[in-house]
Amino acid sequence: MARLVMKFGGTSVGDIDRIRNVAAHVQREVDAGHQVAVVVSAMSGETNRLVGLTRDVARLHDAREYDVVVSAGEQVSVGLLAMALQDVGVAARSWLGWQIAMKTSDVHGAARIEDVDVAAMEEQFGEGRVAVIAGFQGISGNGRITTLGRGGSDTSAVAVAAALKADRCDIYTDVDGVYTTDPRMVPAAQKMNRISYEEMLEMASLGAKVLQTRSVELAMSHNVRLQVRSSFDAPDDAKFKNMAPDDIVGTLICDEDEIMEHEIVSGIAYARNEAKLTLLGVPDRPGIAAQIFGPLADAAVNVDMIVQNMSPDGKTTDVTFTVSQDELERAVKVVEAEKVGLDYSQLQSAPEMAKISIVGVGMRSHAGVAQKMFKVLADQGINIHVISTSEIKISVLIDADYVEPAVRALHAAYGLDEEVAG
């Protein structure tokens, strides 16, 4: 017997038929003798509808009341799923965030989980009941309902799994695992059997949308084994018969020590919504970087890649950095407002950029990985504007028009078109 947390997103509970399908998946695990907690999101499109209602009432609204409204979608989902489980003979009850309790900070709309009290759920497990838990929501120290930010149900599921000391947390979604890159762009993309926390964290933060970044961070810090799998597999498929808890159906995200042999490059991520700003002729003096990026931080502009180039005379420097395209206009206004203090000669901006990243823990022990990336892009006639590296990833900024040929060429160059072992 294992203890499992199963998480289902909005598309998985998008209508009554899909909720019944989820109930069948849960019933399969219960029939196998496992203790099960289920975390669900609001039905597909429901959170957007609720957010729209808050904006229609007041553009500047009380964030505490906003959380009361937008958390309502999960309340519907957990109630319906608990009913569906009871209808097929599975003992179940629903739990809202305040009932668990999912204790959070009081930053409404983007709360952080501080503690999960699972004592009552432990008692329910002893009575053979499935716990059906509302994702995305919690309760602050002063007793107000909070929400964790968009995609927060993944984080809820990992937090519950950590608190319950679950054997595994299965994230059911509309894809059957984590692929080496977007299979819609590269048909030869391969599903990975296993990927390390660090690699998945890089992939998620660099544009891969399978998992929310915060959920991967939490899983890594608490060593929660995650599995990404499809909710649209037939629950009674023969491949699920006689499965052991450690058998992998989708992609397992785990400690890198569990992976026998690492690929040099495990995957390729991309993000199209990038923009570049360059300040020319910035005086080279101590504190100038703080003068540039301090006001941007105060304006809540998230800066990603940063490159600084010294002029030949050593008196001035050029500073290039990237922001999301959505924040370009705001970033330009902030920098222009600081022109007198910064004393730069010219500000250049370029929208419609893209970031391409190769990720792999195998880079730590292999030379020439970056050189191959740069050569592949050069052979495709693709110019690199900015380069950023970490121990297990290399990112480059290119013109957005070249995303597809860049990803396809790199995917082939690093041998990812071939079946990967994971």
C-alpha cells in the first residue's frame, strides 16, 4: 500500500463527464489499496470568469475580497468530485483550504504556504476515506481566505504531499509527460521517463508550461517525487493493472541520484514574449547597476538576462537587459525617468525577441556544449543578441522569427530526436 496525492487541473475537471473520469482514476488507486488525497483546480475557464467579475465590479478592488471570489471555483470542483466518488462507491469528503488548514501568508492573490495541518485527514485515511482538497486556496494568520496565484493548485498538491509524507504526487494534466521540447513544434520530441528537480525547475522557469515553477521548487526542497501523467488515459487501461507504486507511467521528477545516466542536454525550452533594452554610454562608476535596476524593481519590472560591455576608453559602459514584452513600455518609462541620474547617452529597445535555452545536468561534466549551440545557430544564420548561463543551462536571446528553426536544429544536434532513456 502506498500513500498518493493526485492532482487534477481545470481541463481534467472541465465538465461532468471529465469529473466522472477523474473519479474513475481515483477509484483505480483506491481499489489497489492505496491511501489517496486528491487536489483539484476550478473547472476550466471558471477562474477567468470569476476574475472578470471582480474587474467588472471595481478595477481597484480589495484584494481580500478578490480572493473570496476567485477561490469559489475550487469549492464547486471538490464538492462535485466528492459526489462522483461517492456515486461509484468510494468513501470521500471535500476539504476547503481553511478546513485543512492550508496556512499561508497574508499576501492576497499571491500567498505563500507556511504550514499544512493534515491531522484530520490522517484520521479520515484511517477510516478509508479519500480526501478531496481544493487547490489554489488557503487561510491567512488572521483568518481570511487567500489564494496562491495562478497555477497554485500544483503548489497545493506538493505541499499536501510533503505534509502527508506521500510516496508520490501525481500531476494529471492534458499531456502524458514532460517532453524534450514542445512536440507541437518538433514532432520528433521524446517523452522523458525521468528528469531531475533542477532540470525541471530550469525548464519550467524558461518557458515549459507543464508544471508551475513554485511547485517544482517546493517538491525539490521537501524531496517530493512528482509524476506528470495524462488524465485522459482510460482509467481501466490494461497498462495500469498490477502496477507497483514505483512504476512510471508519465514522467517522474525526482532527485538526480535516482537517474542512472544523464543526457548531456535533457531538453530545450523557449519563451517568445521577450524584449531587449540597451543603455549606451552609461558612466562606469560604483553603484550604477543599482541605479538602473533599483527603480525597475520598485516598479515591479522583472529583469531576466543582463550583459555589460565596457567601452574602449574604460570610462563608459553599455548595459543590455531583457524584460517580458508585456513590461517593455513600463520599463522604458522607468529608465527614461532616471535619465538625469544615470546620464546615459542613448536608450534602445527591441520587442519581438525570444529566449532559447538548453538544459541538462550532464553539462556539468562535459565540455563543448555551449560551442555546439553557438555553431548550430550560426549554421542556421541566426544571430545571438545576449547569452546567459548557469551550471546546467545555456540561454540565448534571438529574434522571435527564428524560434522554430532554432529549436528544431538544436533538438537534432543534441541527439534528442532519438528516443531518450531518462
